[in-house]
Amino acid sequence: MSSYGSCGGVAPRSVHRERSHWTKELETEHTTDEVKRLRACINDLVSILALPAIWSGHEPSQIGRTLLDALVGMLRVDFAYLRVVDSLDGTPIEMVQVAQFRRNLQVRPDELGRLLSPCFTGQPPTSSFLIPNPVGEGNVSIAHRCLGLQNEMGILIAGSARTDFPTETERLLLDVAANQAVIGLQEARRSIEQKRIAQELDHRVAERTRELHEREARIRRLVEANVIGISMWNLNGPILEANEEFLRMIQYTREDLVSGHMRWTDMTPPEWRDRSELAIAEMKATGMVQPYETEFFRKDGTRAPVLVGSALFEEGGNEGVSFIMDIAERKRAEDERERLRQALADLAHISRVTTMGELTASLAHEIKQPIAAAVINAKTCFRWLSRDDPDLPEAREAAARIIKDVLRASDIISRIGSLFKKGAAQRELLDVNEIIHEMIVLLRNEASRYSISIRSELADDLPKAMADRVQLQQVFMNLMLNGIEAMKDAAGELTIKSGQTEDGQLRISITDTGVGIPSEKVGQIFDAFFTTKTQGTGMGLAITRSILEAHGGRVWATANSSRGATFHFILPTGGKAAPVSVGT
């Protein structure tokens, strides 16, 4: 029996050859497919790895579009979505690309982003998951990759209707694409930041340049306006530049300046050089020196008084600028004011001496009274001592009265003498009420000659005034005599009041019941040489106003409702007065 027909027999050799050939064909076909897929994968990887070179200098939006186009072309996906966070303000940029066969669909990136929100909110799943297909029917499998460690740069998402998506190769391509996207976006961010910094720097440079041009223009206008003298110099002496005003002050020309022979050290008089050395030391320490007065020699040898303020161009430098003000006119004005002040002081002294000469009879009578009383008391004392039994207590009391009368006479003589005195004004704290009492004593007899009574209403505890005693005495004497003159023909009463204003200043009023002041003359009576008296000089009230204004006060006059006029004046208390400008 043949062995070929049995079930357990051995198969013919030709059958074995057939099976072996079929197996080899399958293996060859499988190997060819693997090679093709491997080559395609390598080509895709090379393409993805080359993307950063293409992206150089591009914006994030351009990078995103290029990446999505490449992925949709490489992977068999329905769409690819990219969400990039803007590096400047954190605003997300969303982009989507769909497969070629779905290009007729209009897909909005923001709407797709809302559907894909589970991928970038909370903790997205690590593997693919299904969602309703946003670009077609059915469901799509989603694969995502974070851009950055904590999605800080964005997220990359791909979706496909294939059930096997993503394959290992597609996962690899997505990983590499995500890494390359991070590299490209980081480079783009650096480029954007560099551009921003460069633009900001350019803006700052442009702004600073504009400011410098404006400042230079202002300085140029100041220099060319010649409102003030300006010179630029070296600390060693040379004057490097100057405007026309400075050259005018010192009588030099532009040619003198260009010649290089102008030196501030040569123009400074010897007695001012120590002050210049102090100014240089101050500039070296602080970079500038506060304005100070000095003098410069003019070209003709005369001197120009100036006010100078200077500054170095840079700390530790050797060059700087000075602003020079010509104060020659001011000096002349000050000299003129000093001559006027001295003339007014002499006039005030002459006025006092003249007035005291007119009051000689009244003053002599005022002095005779205490002297006569002293003689009477001396005789009384002698009589008490000449008795057989001397009455010492009575004699002692009479002697005390002698001393009092002599001191009273001496005090009157001293007060009269001070009014004749001519010397520098001396301020001191004075009791105004005391000055009023003194002047009442001196002028009481003059008032009595015309049947004029003097009454005082003086406030208690008045603050003292910082004033010159003699000048204040002259104020009271001028105003009180003015009132007495107004009442010579009709007798009357002179009232002197003292008090305080609401702001604490001293207020004095002297009221007479005389002929009064015509209303049209009230504003003129304090003018020099203006008088309503036939024998008046018109200087008494003008001197009074000058004295009070020099003490920081003021004076005015008002007409009374019935008869006469009232003169008012205010004086600051304590040390509030201005410097004295009217001498004695």
C-alpha cells in the first residue's frame, strides 16, 4: 500500500517548497512595509527637526501655522489645534488646521478650543480620549502635548477619526513636534523681547535726544537773549566762551575772547581772590556755588560789581559755567538810598532841634518846677535841722523830696538832651505807655499856654515794641504838637489812647478838637512839604510816616464826626519790625 494515501503519512516535498515560498513572500512584503514606514517616519522627523531653522525670526502665529500644516500633512488626522500663550500680556493665541479633505469646513479656533478645554484645564488625561468630532460626524480620538512644563507656553492637540490613533510613530512625531514648537516659541519670545527692549531703548534714546535738543535750544536762547551774563571757564583761569552780555559788562570784545587771553583770575581784584578760592572749594565739594557778590576788572581798569553763581559741568571736572548779574545799578541805587536816608535823618534831627528851640520857654518852665520845689524842700530841711531840738524825721523826709525833685529835673533834662542827640539808631524793647508819659510831661506846659488839656487812656499790660527811643519820641512829639497847633485858637482837649489790634499789634491814636482836616486833603497831609499851616514846613508828618514805616508800622488820619481829627498809627510788637532806615 502506498504511503501517500495514509493520513499520518509524510507530505510530498513539493508541498513543503510551496509553503516555504509563500512564507518568504509574506516576510518580504512585511519587511518592505516596515522599511517604508520607517523611512516615512525618518523623513517626517527630519522635517520636524528642521522647522526651528525655518521659524527663525518669525512671530508665534507664523510658527503655529507652519507647525499645524506640517502635522496635518504628516499624520492621518482630521484636525490639529494649537493654543499659544502670548509672552507679553498672557493673551492666548488659538489656531486650527483641518485635513485636506475637510478644507471646505469653516472651523473657528475659539469654538474648537471650548470643546477641547478638558485638555488644558485641570489635569488632562495622559492617553488619547474621545470627543464628538468638531469637523465631521461621529467621534474623534484626541492626542495632546503640553508646551512647557506647566502648559505655560500652550498646548498642541491632534484629532483623528481612526480608532488606532495615535500609533507609536504618531506619538513620537507629536512629542518631537511639541519639543520643536517649544524651542521655536522660546526663540520667538526672546526675539520679541529683544525687539521690545530695542524699541524701548530706541524710544528712550530718541526721547532723551529730543530732551537734550530742547534743553540745548533753551540754553542757546538763554545765552543769546543776553538777559544775564554767561561765561564758560576752566578752573585754572581761561574763559572759554561767553555771551555778549558778559562781554558788555567787562567791556571786552569777541576778538578778545577768541584770542584766548581772557582769564577770570586776571579780572578778579586782589581783595576778592580769597572769596574766589572759597567758591572753587565749594564747587569741588558740591559741584556748584551759591550766588555771591564780587567784582571784576573791566578792560579800562574800572570795576564792575557783579553777582555770580557757578557750577561744574561734571563732578570732579575742571570746566564749568557761571551766570553773572550786573549789580552796578543796584549798588548805585543802594548808595542813593543811603544818601537819601542820611538826608532824611539829618532833616529829622533838624526838625527836632527846631521844635525844641520853639519849645524853649515851655521846657524851661517845666525844668524850673522841680528845681523850685527842690529849693523849697532844702530850706524846709535846713529849718528842721536848725531847731534847738532838730526834728530829724521831718528833715529826712524833706531831704527825700529834694532828691526826688532833683531826679525829676535831671530826667527832664535827659529826655530833652536825647531829642537833640544825633547818632545811629538803636533798637530796644520799649514800653510805649512810658514814652507817652514822657512826652506828656515835656509838652504839658506848651499845651497849658493855650488852655489845652492832655488826657490819656492807656491800656494795661501792653506788649513792648522793638523801636528806637528817640525816633518814637519824635513821632509822639510831631503828632501831639500837630494837635496842639490845631487847637491854639479855640483851646480844647488832646486825647492819647493806646491798645492792641486783633492780630496783637500796638495801636495808638491821638485825637484833637481843633479845626480838623479838609476831606480833600486827608490823602496829602503825609506828603513832604505839604502843609495847611501858614508857618509850617510840611516835613513833620512826612518824617513821622518815614519813621513808622521803617519800624514796620503805618500811620493814617481820619476826620472826627464833630470837631478835629484823629491820627492813628500801628507798630509791630517784639522783634517783628523791619530794619531801621531812618537815622537820628
